Amino acid sequence: MANDKNYILDAATAEKKLRRMAYEILENNPDEKLLILAGIRESGSVIARRVQEYLKQISDVSTELITISLDKKYPTTVKLSKEMNFDNQVIIVMDDVANSGKTLLYALKPFMEFHPKSIETLVLVERSHKLFPVKPDYVGLSIATTLQEHIYVVEENDKVTGAYLD
């Protein structure tokens, strides 16, 4: 990690938080045979794959990994990497950082055409500036920031290598 950045998470801590959230998912869904892990493209997809790996290591629950694609600034169109029936399924929407809640809220859109059993949300880092009514169910790190500050999650080779405040 570069010393000129204000890192709030290093790789080891990020992995511990992802592992802990995988345990929390299992605790909150004890009788589920299948979990749909829906990562918001790029960093959210990396986080979904990491959580999926931890779930495989610690349980025998089946997982289906899909990617949600949308323009985070103007999310008029939301696409899923796989079309399937989400009726009576547990869906966990995952992203790297929850800023205003807007991306997570719009990411739910394609699932609302179905009747899922539940929809949960997971973020590695949550900021305290919610403009939309979304509170993540699973949070790795919650941090108070100013509106001018941004949080960046860095990933490399399908692993989170850190997160920093800018």
C-alpha cells in the first residue's frame, strides 16, 4: 500500500471482515439451501466472490453468483448477468461502499419483479451519509466521513487489497 493514502482497511483486515460477514449470513439464514449472491459490478462482484469462497469453506450451503450492472450516477437501466426465477429465494446484494444508498436501492429493481423470500444487503464499508432509505444488513466497517471525502476500495487478482479515504 502506498504511504500517501489514508488507508482505513488493509488486505488482512478486509478479509477478516468478509469472513465474519459470511458467518453472519449463515447465522441469519440457517435453513436456506441456496443463497443468491448478487455483486454490483466491479468491486461489488469481487466482494461477492470472496464471500462465496468463505461460504464454501465454512458451510455446505449452495450459492449462485450473479452480477448486477448499472450506471452508479444515473441508474436508469439495471441488468443482471443471469436471468432466473427469484421467487422464494434469499438474495444478498453486495457492493464495496455504501455512500448515499442510491446504488443499493436501484440494484434491487430487477428483483422486485419477483417475490423473493428476502433481500439483504452487504457492504464492506458504510458511510454515514444516507440520502436513500437503505441500511445495509451486513457491514464490514462503518465510518463517519465528510460529504467531500470519498472511500475507495482497491482490489487486485479478485481480492480486496485495502480501502482508503480521500
